[in-house]
Amino acid sequence: MRLRMKGGPYKLRWRAKEFFLALIVLVCATILIWTWDRSPTLISAVSSKNQLQLPPDTKTVPEDPQRHVKEDISTLTRSEAVNNKQEHHLDEPDSTGTAKSYSDFETAPIQKKEEEATKHKGSPKREKTGSIESGSASTQIEEAHNVILRGRTSEQEEKTVEHQACDYTKGKWVIDDRRPLYSGRGCKQWLAPMWACRMMQRQDFAFENLRWQPKDCELEEFEGQKFLKRMQNRTLAFVGDSLGRQQFQSLMCMITAGKESADILNAGPEFGLVIPPGGKRPNGWAYRFPSTNTTVLYYWSSTLCDLEPLNPKDPQTEYAMHLDRPPAFLRDFLHRIDVLVLNSGHHWNRGKLRANKWIMYVGGEANTNRKIANIGSAKNFTIHSTIKWLNSQLPKHPHLKAFYRSISPRHFVNGDWNTGGSCNNTTPMSIGKEVLQEESSDHGAASAVSGTGIKLLDITALSQVREEGHISRFSLTASPGFQDCLHWCLPGVPDTWNEILFALI
């Protein structure tokens, strides 16, 4: 009786153990079957993990990657298939017999996959199928991802260095049937009729089909939407003479592709650009693209110094031309500008100063320094002074990118603008001829920006070989016998200045 009582519980405990053991086996079998149904090749991948190990110096995926490897980098192989018109494994040799490197593929799809994996990191299913020890397939896939990311980052860094090192001043003009970037007849909203050579009697427009090709590098293709996106919530300002105004109008035509745009807003009043009492036009224009909140403006300041009426009440008053003060517009609105392009040059002559009643001032008083009184010296003094001031403002405005554009060349032959000078050639003579100068042709501009945070937008030499691109004898506003060999037909050479500017910002 006692034996039966002792044996009963013993057998009961033994049967309980058998039951729980059978239950564990059943659960494991269920999980195994479920896992097999989810990924039939998982077991084979684990058993054959040696096939997926990456040698220390190898940067290619071994042959026959397993299905779960393809799942993680399927977007990469798909991208490669598009480029090569056929789908193949990542390690399959190309036409030269060389295996593909990880750096040949995009990393954005990989990052997206990793983000999705992170979202489900806490999922039991993920933990169950991903809990493979070091040296397993999933670990090696992650290592492969790191190799791809490192390779791609290195490639991007190399491209960045190449982009920064590109010398846009060296190169040649080539024929490009995709030019011009807009129509001289169509961009009436922004283009002044006096610069739209398509609206004149000129017949030869071969000059519109030339594109600047830098030496040993590529100039980024300009696209209006790309520009607006790059300049989103930002303001670009041109401050300078009539050549600066040409660059401004050129850019407006380039952004809109010369098409009418009713949604562009007039932002001039925000910058004080309104028609003054008794005036014919404002001192500049500002326009805003609402889609990206991008503002492009131009302010007229032909000498880049502050002009102050000596007697504001007298309409015939003379003006103090403060050579050591930047324009008041810059002092007032610099904080609102993100990209600034300055230029000056052709108004620095005695005739212009007398016609405008400008009197040179330095230190708040009429200039008595004979060295500065010379026109060339006065210009050099003013440009250096304004650049020095602007450079001192850069720490206060870390968002600001500032450029000084070198002088646009004139092409008067046998005289000047008022002595019978001409530029009758209308045929491009520079096609294929390389411009390879080592230093800027505008030594004054290069000297002014040297050692500062202001960049030189050097367009002088590449424009020097384009004498056929001027308005010439076809001007609508010039008096008989006068030719315009200073301003450019638009579309034309200033478009290239903006293409280079676009690449630099």
C-alpha cells in the first residue's frame, strides 16, 4: 500500500516531464515549419554560411548569393539592370571581365531598407529570423552594406573635390544645339527690348548656340526648378552697373525658360525699390517665386560706393561719391541676402562723373589726395574698400555667399563708343579655341578679393573671345553712327556667367 502510494506520484511526475518534453518538441517543430514556410532557404543559408564570408580584402559579393541577400539589396541589382539593360548578379563580371564593385551602386535604397528594418526591430518575428551569431549571413550582409556605404561616400567625396577643384575660367566655346536656354522673342516679361537682339534687325544668330565647356571638368546643367530648389527660402542679389542688370535679366529668363509667369510676385517695395518722386524707374527690381520663396533682385550701383545728395532740396544738386563707404542698400539689406554678386567698372571715367555730378569724397570730406583722384586709383580704392567692408560682415552673416564678378570686356575697334568705335563681326570666331590663362585678366578684381571670404566670379577671359555677341550696330536706342560693343545680346554670353554662378552656389 505504501509502495503504491510512493510510486503513484513518481510515475505522475515522470509522465508530466514526458508531456512537457513532447510539448517543447511540438512547439519547436511548429516554429521550424513556420520559419521554413517564411524563408525556405534560411536553413541552407545557415548551413552553407562559408559561401557568404567576405575575405578581408574583397569588395565584391561571392557567387550565388542566397535569397535573403537579394531581398536586402534587390534595389541595387534592379538599378544596375536598368543601366545595363539586363539583370545579373552583383558579382557577375561586366564586358571587360571585371566584377562589379560595391561603390558602383546607389546607397539610398539600402538606407531605406535599413530604416524599415529599424521600424520592426522589436518584432518577435524579426528577432527569431535574425538571431544568427557572428559570421552568419545577416552579419555579413550588414558588413556588405557598410562596404557599400563607405565606397559610395568615398566616391561622393571624390566628386565633391573634383567639383571644387574645377577651374571654370579655363575651357573653350563649343556648339550645342540645345542652346539657347530661352527665346529672345519669348522672354518679354523680363528682357529689356534694347538687349533682345531677336527683336532687332540682326540676321545672324549662330552666337546663341555656343556653350562654355570647361577644361577637364563639366559645368552643371542649369535647370530653373533645380535653381529654385537650391535657392529655396533664400535671396540672390545682383548689385552693380548695367552689365549686372543684364546678368539679372538673363537669370530671370533662364529660371522661367523665357515663358510668361503670372504667379511671380513683385518684392521691390520690401527692399525700397520703388519709383522715386519725379523719377522714371526704380533703382532696381526684386521678384519672388512663391513656390520656393526664392527672391532674385538687382540694385543699380555702378561704382559700388555710397552716393549722397549734397543738397537734397535741389533737383540739380551734386552728389558726394563716398569712395570709402559701401552703398547704403548693402548696409540696410545685407542681412536679408544669401547670395550676393557685385560688379563695377565701365562707369569709372571722367565723362560719367561729370554727367552725373559726382564729387569724390573720402573720410566724409571732398577728396584732396591726388593719388586717389586718378580715375583708375579711385576705382581700385573703392573696390578694395567695399570688399574689405563686406569681408568684415561675413562673420555676422554666416549664411551669406558673396562674389565679385570680374569686368565684362568691351570690343570697340577703331575708336571708342563716342568716337566711331565698332564691332561689326557677327560670326563666332572662338569655337574650339581654348582659353588657358593662369591668372585672371582682371587683376584689380583678383587683387581686391585676395585673402578675403569673397569669391571671384571670373568671366573676363572667356567673354573676351566672344566679340560677335554684342548688340553692335543693331541697337534700338543708340544714335546714328554709334555702336554698342559693351552690352551683350540676350540670350548670350551673360547666360554663361549665370551657369557658372549656379555651379558655385
